[in-house]
Amino acid sequence: GSPEYDALAKNPEKEFLKTITGKKETLIDLTIIEILSRHASDEFYLGQRDGGDYWTSDAGPLEAFKRFGKNLEEIEKKLIEKNNNETLRNRYGPAKMPYTKLYPSSEEGLTFRGI
């Protein structure tokens, strides 16, 4: 019994279109999402540091950090193996894209990978 319901009953397409974001706002949103999704050439990923081990002089944390980085590399190798395994093709879905979201590394640009 509300005015909104009456308007929807009279012209559902017009009322539906009122709920969709305008072209300008959508373009701005998509541009921001793309910019924030790009990887820079000087980006560091989980388990990586820029250069030396100057962040601590304690051998324990340094060794743990190196092990962590090696574990991430192994995880990425396993993901690549699974993506290339013919028996696991159901992992691709209808778009035929491999699973890359949790790859610990990435190239520069918009790659849909890298943490």
C-alpha cells in the first residue's frame, strides 16, 4: 500500500532502473577498483622484504621469516601444479581461468594474483 509499491506495480522497469548506479559513478568505481588492483613493479609480497635483514638482528626471527617465505613459494608451486593437472579441470569453471588468488607473488599490472 505504499507509494513506492504503486509506482513499482505501474512501471517495474522504470523503478528498477532507479536502483542502478549511474554511468558516471559506475565508471569512477570501476576505475578506482582497477587502480587499487594493480601491482607495482616495486611491490613486496607476503613473506618478502626489500633487501637485507636489517629489521632485526635476532637469528630466530630471521630464520622463521625465511622458512615462511619458502613455505609460500611451495604453496604457489602446488597451486600451479593443481591448475595444470588435467584431472582437476573442474577447478577452472566455465570461464576456463586457473585459480590464482592466493599466489604469493605477481607480475606488474592487473594480474588477479599476489598477496
